[in-house]
Amino acid sequence: SEQKNYSEGVGGVQYGTVTDLLSFVNLLSNMKSTALQHLSREMGVLLNKKDMAVKKGRYQINMDVLLFPWKLTYKKHGTGLVPKGSFGKVHLAQDTVTRKRMACKLIPMENFKAADVEFQARFRHENIAELYGVLFWDQSVHLFMEAGEGGSVLEKVESCGPMREFEIIWVTKQVLRGLEYLHSHNIIHHDIKPSNIVLMSDKAALVDFGLTVQMTDDIYIPRDMRGTEMYMSPELVLCRGHDTKTDIYSLGTTIIHMQTGSPPWVSRYPRTSYPSYLYIIHMQAPPLEDIAKDCSPAMRSFLERALERDPALRSSASELLKDEAINPSREDQ
Ligand SMILES: Nc1nnc(-c2c[nH]c3ncc(-c4c[nH]c5ccccc45)cc23)o1
């Protein structure tokens, strides 16, 4: 295919394929910041022709698309770990022509990694927030994505308190479908937690692929610790190699957070006295004591399977999708 000419920003903003987007993103990651200092105009590749109206190679922030702060700066609180994740401000965005509402994540150029985009671009599923396009302007990379206008599960729990079991079941099923898809491609998300699950009117979706990796064979040997401590599995903490089952454990801890309003451990080991939970996660049995007192027996056994210490014995996403806890039979309802 003809090489689209981005170097002098001549190309401006164009509609393209996932391949075009990935080559643009790689060019961006390799460009010296000096070359990017004096661009006359925005550059980018948009996948979503239907909802994003490019005009003569222009798609200008606060002209063709408006950004409204969602005030969602993610601070990976209290881990002390240097998160490798692509954190950044997530804004609500709206195309001024099509009125389409989107999420726009601003990543400062110095924090940007191609991985932030690669997985969302290449692997599409209804329970993974869709990537609509990538735009570079004013020293920031703007990732336009499907918006979860209901906010994230963390905001929901923090504003409405512990969720009821039927709501937890609804969210858990969607997350498991997304994980089943990712895991079938040997992809580990590495940061499953309430703030990375967003709510739409008719579904929930996973976000933030900054820590995501694709395993080359059936184990991943980490070079660094990825994730958010409270939700980390024992095998990940051990740093001796792990696999997709670590996401299942993190989903288990996320369910505990949805049921009780707090992540596991913190009620028994207050954050004030425990700057790090890695040792606790390593030494203690899985946090079954933190399961909600009013948790149904079916959900309790679901959590026992999801929080199983040995990843080889831990249930997979496909197995858990068949679990009775999230497929309540008629008489249970
Ligand atoms: N870290 C990250 N990477 N990609 C996203 C993301 C993609 N689409 C989204 N839609 C909504 C929200 C969101 C999170 N908390 C909220 C509270 C209120 C309103 C909206 C939200 C976040 C996203 O987030």
C-alpha cells in the first residue's frame, strides 16, 4: 500500500485501517521529540469514519471535537510500584459534526508506548472499549475510544456503596466474556480492577491496556511487576512466571470490592499500617475472609474457584462463565 506521508505532518489526520494506525503509532513512538515539537498541525489515523468527521485532513481539538474533563486522572494509589500502565486523564469528547460522544485519553508524549494502543486496535470485542482513533497534537497523544458514560465500577461503588449480587453478576459476566476473548489470544490484561471496568447503558467493558502483554508460550516471565497491589495474584507477586489465570484472581478480588465496597485485605490490614500488601498476598491464604457476609453460597464457591492459590487449579474464564453463580436457574430468581 502507498506509504502515507506523516513525516512532515503533511498527512495530517486521515481515515485508515488498523494497520495504518499501528504504523502511525510506531512512527510516533520512534520519532524524536524534537521532530514533534514544531508540527504545524495535528496528525493522526482515525478508524471510525462513521462518527468522526475529518475535514480536509484536519481534526482539531476544541474545534472539530470538544473535550470535557471527566476529572478522571488515574492515580495508581498507594502501591509505591512504578506503574507501567498508561495512566492519564480521560476526558469526555464529542464530535461537533456527528455529536458522537467518546472517551479521549490524553497521554503525554513522554509516557506514550505503542502497547497502550496496540492491543485495543488489534483485538476487538464488545466487552473491550473500542479504539476509534489516535491523534497527536500539542505534545500529547489523544486516544479516542468508546465511552462508558456510566463511569467505572470504582466510581459506582464509591458513590452508591456495595453493589447488590444481581448487579455484580451482570458486571462479572461481561468481564468474563472480555477475558475469555483476551485469554484465547494468550493476552494478559494485568490490571483488572474496579476502575478499569466501565459501564455503558447495555454492557460493561474493560479499559486501560497499558500493562497488557501477549504470552509467547504458555507462561509469561515478568521483567517488572505489573498491576495494582490489592488485586495481584500470589503467583504474580512471586515473580517466578504467571499466565492468564492472574486476571481471574484479580477479577475475584474485584468482586470482593464490589460486594463490600473495599478491596480485600484493607479491613484486616489497614493501609495506614501496611504501605505494601505484597508480603501479605504472598504469605496468607487467599482472602476468603473478606468475602461479604451476605454473599450467596453459589457466589462464595465461585469466588473460591476464582481465588484458588494454585493457578493451575484456578478456574478459567470459560469455566467460570458456566458457573451456576452467574447463571442463576429460574427458581433462584
Ligand atoms: N484508563 C482508561 N483508559 N481508557 C479508559 C476509558 C475508555 N473509555 C472510557 N469510558 C469511561 C471511562 C471512565 C472511567 N471512570 C469514569 C467516571 C465517569 C465517567 C467516565 C469514566 C474511562 C474510559 O480509561
